[in-house]
Amino acid sequence: MTEHEIQTRIEASIEGCRVAVRDYTGGGDHFEVRVVSNAFEGRSLVERHKMVYAALGAAVDGHTIHALALKTLTPAQDTTAN
């Protein structure tokens, strides 16, 4: 799975989100993903991560994506925004 595929799946599932994906080993199976969305308002960290996992479906089976480091933020929590 590519960075672009991960980004596209998350954007299709979580409306209006901003997504940044980085393959941190270069092997196509270890990724860091940052998602900023209003949909995370009032949701726990576990609920937010479940939303991202749902967007990726079977890809997070441990074979396609072996490691996934998630950062899920609301726009108010996003300190990188201008």
C-alpha cells in the first residue's frame, strides 16, 4: 500500500479531513499518519483511531500495513495550522 492510497482511503471515509502520511522505513508497510478533522470533536483517542482503522479496512491486517503510528487531532488541537 502506498502513502497516497492510505491518504485517499482516509479522506474518502472521514469527510473534510486533512491527512499527512509518511512511510518511515521505505518498505511500504510502516507508516506515520496524521489526521486533522472536525469529526474528532468530542471523541476519545480510541474512537478516533477506530475511525481511521475503519477507513483502512483489511489493510491493517498486519501483513499489508505492519505498523501504523496515528496522530488524530481536531483543528483546535492542530498546532501546525496557520
